[in-house]
Amino acid sequence: MRPIKVGLLGMGTVGTGVVRIVEGHQEDLSSQVGSPIQISKILVKDLAKQRHLHVNSEVMTENPWDVIYDPDIDVIVEVMGGIEPTKGYIIEALDRGKHIVTANKDLMALHGVEIMEKAKANQCDVYYEASVAGGIPIIRTLMEGFSSDRITKIMGIVNGTTNYILTKMSQEGAAYEDVLKEAQALGYAESDPTSDVEGLDAARKMAILATLGFHANVALEDVSVRGISNVSKQDILYAKRLGYEMKLLGIAERQDDQISVVVQPTMVKSSHPLSSVNGVFNAVYVYGEAVGETMFYGPGAGEMPTATSVVADLVAVIRNMRLGVTGQQAHHAYKEKKLKTDDQIAYKNFILLDVHDKAGVLAKITQVFTKFNVSLESVVQQPNPHNPDAEIVIVTHEASQSSMNKVLNEFNQLDVIKSIKSAYRVEG
Amino acid sequence: MRPIKVGLLGMGTVGTGVVRIVEGHQEDLSSQVGSPIQISKILVKDLAKQRHLHVNSEVMTENPWDVIYDPDIDVIVEVMGGIEPTKGYIIEALDRGKHIVTANKDLMALHGVEIMEKAKANQCDVYYEASVAGGIPIIRTLMEGFSSDRITKIMGIVNGTTNYILTKMSQEGAAYEDVLKEAQALGYAESDPTSDVEGLDAARKMAILATLGFHANVALEDVSVRGISNVSKQDILYAKRLGYEMKLLGIAERQDDQISVVVQPTMVKSSHPLSSVNGVFNAVYVYGEAVGETMFYGPGAGEMPTATSVVADLVAVIRNMRLGVTGQQAHHAYKEKKLKTDDQIAYKNFILLDVHDKAGVLAKITQVFTKFNVSLESVVQQPNPHNPDAEIVIVTHEASQSSMNKVLNEFNQLDVIKSIKSAYRVEG
């Protein structure tokens, strides 16, 4: 049978993995799809660059249009990343009837709707399993494995860099800045780590997962984001003392079709399966009304894990081509998007206060909680080992975000409180 | 659009869940498949039985042929279980062009090849996600999510009953018999628990997973099985002391296309993600050459979780019907099956010996290991608190099964050893 010809946009880490798998597993892949798979053109940044992997130089080009306009190419695998010019290439390729496999979370989070519509109009497939949680097939799981269920909660550790940093901070009592530097030296963090540590990368992935899980078009701007750059050694110490691990969690929730999606450092109860997901590993916890609790765990990034997902998508697209059913991907966002207000978002809170150590402080503080109807699970006042003041550690019961905002606003004006040192969501 | 008509064989726990989901999620399901789904006939054992769920009595029948021969029925959902007469019904249904969704691990493990061939010959689909690990979409994951990878190891906690028993034994220091009785009272174990506690249920599931993961037809008789009925309180205590949890693991391994599949109580290192899978939960750990370590966790049984998988399969079949691509399931077992010999299966071992407490005992014992080239990770001799003898606790490095068999045989003849109290595989 005629080989399926693939054009590869990008020959960085993931692109190299894709070439390795397609070449190394060729026999298995052909057995599954019924024909050889051939990577016939590769867009590279620099033809002269030395590569670990030998690739026939005739296959490589620095001109994207050599790949996109090649009439023999059936599928474009996009692993170059970024929004532009990548989006333009994908749209052009779709207009030429080429199917797309992409690992590009930024593009799918920001322009997924437009790209899927363009694909449908051209009877093309667009698969993007590798865009979220690297080697974990979570997109398939939400689309197919749980197609029958009503998913009400998705909690994800979907950024390996921040999970590596928080794990190190927790296991070694290290400070954020030190671990970040170490992560950069090891290649786990970028030289500009903003997108990872400020939660933007996780937010993009959560927008994609929430869209699939809740069947409504959740956009990036619908995700409320807070990163880990202000998480202190002390916060992690307190978390552990109370039986929690600090994790950067993406949390997407639905109640009666009202949705909220947040990314924020969260204290996760140590009995919860997400609490023991360490290092650069990712995990996605899914709660469905019928299925209950499930969790999917694996490597969230890296050459070979991400390439596994890319090539699995390639296999799926080729099967669809063989069966003549491309361009038939189910329309997932068939529901109107309704976002929760701050009144409707509720969770437990951890609060650490630095207070003046004098009589009546605790009474004044608890009065504020009472005023806004927030009930408390535990309150501990203790001397601050570093200065003459005291610290108060509070864990609330579930309280609405709007009530908590009012509590914290009032705290800012309360003379007995020197500062609100930390406030975190608590889960599990 | 004309509703898709479904015939349901069996209205026990899972069948009831299927009716609940199809009725309760009708709007979501129709949005996904493009037409209503109607359960138009249900085979029940006893029409007169009182049911929790109201079902129109005209829909129910005690005659299987009312369902199977009904020309309006498109898909048969089989949740009655057992080999015969179930297999006969499925074959008859396939011969009438009806697609099958089944939760029947016994049938798929024993007659999967024949059933899939019959399906292909009739251009029909057979989906069986619910047959392994209830609500965890592990079959899809192996077939599609990891289609690009070469899987080398699958380790599963795939039987909830035994995991419940071992968890209770570990957490409460309870004896096997006591926990089994409690599990029976709670409905977590059958009145005849043999199939669960002796590992047969897990073996069937592992045969299915190994077939999908390794692309070779692994039969039930290829799986070497040992149950948990001889696991003692003491074994679990020693495991914990050494940093392990006792789990009934199914372990399927492949090296250079040579396969081994076992089910046996195994000491799992407490840092391994499988070690913290507790109670009736299931989990499947998959190692792929490219993707590395992954794990899939969720409820392994129960009305709603299992029904979630059944109805997800139903959605998949109906999508295939709409696209006109039924009977096109990929042929997964395209490789010749080659089983490992005992020389080729190697793992770490835990051994607990009851010995006469006299000089030279340890020397005699270690000589036997040396004779058969088994090296040791740790040896601890200690007084037995219950009698005047001593206990020796040994953990070996990785050793072939044949060498270990020779060691244990020689131990049986060694006069210094009173008894081999336990021997377990060690993982992680």
C-alpha cells in the first residue's frame, strides 16, 4: 500500500521524538494502520544545525511552504509551537485538505474553536492529545472514555516545572528562588520561567480540559490564574504540618452547568491521590457523577512521552483516512458557557496571619469570620519564632469566594493584624 | 432522527446502572451521537422481581430470543455474565448484524478471538471496555492512547475484592478470614469468593490487557496464578516493616517479544504509585518504551462506574454506525505469542524461613543461594517471638524463577530449616 506521507513542522525536542518513534516503531505502526508511514518533509529553523539524530538532508527545509504546499503530504504534524506564524500554517494546510496533529496548547486554548471549524469545513481531522499532560492520554479519556458520564470536577497537576519546584521545596525545605535556579540548570525550567511559574501554561491546558469535560467553550480569559512565585518555605512547612502538600492545581468545576476554572497553588490533603504526584510528573483527577473518582498519571513533558501522544494521534488520523471518516470529529462544545460568580465558587481556605501579640486579637479576628458567615475548621495561635509578634493559622470550612474576599479586605483594615502572610485554597 | 434501539441482556447491578445512565443522561448522549438512545427490550431472570428502578413492564422479557431476534434492535448490551448461554446469544446476535457491548471478562478472556472474528465477518462491532477495571478506560488507553508505543510492562490491581481485603489487613492488622467475612457482609465479596481470592478473576483481566498491550493472543491458561488466601498477618507486617505494601498484582511483561503474565500477591515498594491504591479501587500501571511510567486509577467495579464504561462503548458503537464504519476494529493480535520460560522470568524475592536456632544455620542457607547464583539484598535473622526457634527474613536481588525454584526445593530438604513460611515476589 502507498505510504502515508507526513510533513513535520519543527524539529526540536518533540519533533526529534516523533522521528525516533516513527522510524523505530515502523513495523508496529504499519501493522496497525495498514501501510508504511513516511516523514517526507521537515521544516527546520537552521539546516546547518548539528543534530543528534541522522535525518536525510533532502527531507529538511527552512521554507514552511515546501511542507504545507507539498501535494503528496497527507498529514501535517505541528510541533514548532507558538501562535504565529504557526496558526497561519495550520489554516493554510487545512485549506489544502491536510490533516493536522499538533502538540500546541497555546494555539488550541486560544484558537481551538476556529481551527476545529476550519477542519470540519475541509473534511479534515485535527488531533491534539499531546497539548495537555504530555504522555497521558487525557483528551481521549475525556472525549471517549467518559463520553457517557457527566463530569463535575477536573483537577490537574498539568505543569511539570512548577510541580518539580514545589516537590523540591516540600522534600528539601528549600526556597523557591533556589529551586527555580536548579530547575533552570537542569533544563526543567525555561530561562524566562514566567509562563510556567505564573500558571499561564497550566491555565491553557485547563481551558482545553474544561472545554472537553464540560462541553462548553472555555476560553483562556475564563480561567482565573495565580502562580507559585510567592509560595514560601514557611507556607509549605505549615501545609505539611497540617497534613497537606502544596500543589499548583488547575481546578475546573461544574454545578448545574455553571462552570469555574482556576489555576492556583492549593493545599492538597495528603490522603488525596494528587498529593503524591511528585517531580515533573503530571496527573489529572476526574470526578464524574456516575464513575466517581479517577486519576490519570504519567510524564507531562519530554521528548519521548510527548511524541508518544503525537504519534498515537497520527495513527488515529491515518485510520480515519483509511475508513474515509475524516472531518467527523464529534462537536464537543454543544452547551452554552455559564460561568460561576464569586458567590457560587466555594472552597476551604488556609490563612496565615501575622498579628500583634496582645489580648483580644483572636476575638477580633473570629468576629470578622462570623460577620461574613464563614465557619472555621481550626484556629491555632502561636508565638512567631522570628519576632515578638504572634502567628495565627486558620483553616475555614467551605466558604464562598466573595465572602472570603470580604474577610480578607476587612483584615487589611484591622489594626491588630500586621499582615496577611498567606491565603490558599484547600482541597481534599 | 430515528432512535437507536438497544437490547439489554441482564438487569442486575450493571444492567440497572446502564438504564439509569441512558435515561438520566439522555440529553447529553443524544447531543453526542445525534439521535435518541432507547433501551427497547430487556432480558430479565424473573419478571415478577421487585426492582429499585421503574422500568416499563412491556420492555422486559424472560425470553432471550425476544431480544436477540428483534429486527429493530441495533445494539445488544450484554451484562448478564457467564460463558454459556451468553456466548451463544452473542454469536446469534452477531449473525443477525447486531453490534455488541459487553462487560464480560470471562467471555472475552476465553473466547475473545472467536467473538472478534465473528464480529468482523458480520461487519459488526464488539466493545468491551467494562470487562477490565470497571470505570477506568484502560482498554481504550492501550488500544489508542498508546498505539504508537511499545509497551513492556503492565501491572494491575484489577480485583477490588482482594484489594479491599489486603488493604484492611494492612491498615488494621486483621487476619484474612476475618476481613473476608466482613467483605462478604458488605457485599464486596461473593458468598463463594474463590474466583476473586484465588486470582482467577484478575487472571482473566490480565489476559485481556496483555493481549492488547503486547499484540499477541494471550490466553487464560498462559497466566500463572496464585491467590491471596495464604497471605498471613505476619507476611503483611514484614512487608510494612521493609517498606512494602502487599498487593494482588497482575504483572504482564515483555522483552524482545517474549511474554510472561502472572497474578500473585506481591510486595510493592511504598514509593511505587500502585502501593497507595487502597480499598476496592483498581489501578493499572503501564510502562512503555517511549512514554515511560503511567498509571490509571479509578473504581474497578460497582453499578455506576461499570455502567459508565458500558455506555461509553455504546456511544462509540453508535458513532461508528452513523459513520458506516462498524466491523473495522483494528486487529490487535498481529504478533506470534512467545511465552517466557522460567529461566527468562526474573524478579526480586522476599522469603521468610522458620529455622532451628543453632550455629551455622545462616551459613548453610546462604550457601544454597550461592550455589544457584542468587545474590541477596538483605538478610535478617531474629528470634521468633512465639517459639524457641528463629526466623530469617531474606530479600534477594533479581533472580530467575527457575533458580528460585531450585533454591526453595533445596530448602525443603535442608535439616536446619523447619519450614518456608512465605515467599513473595517484590516489585518497585
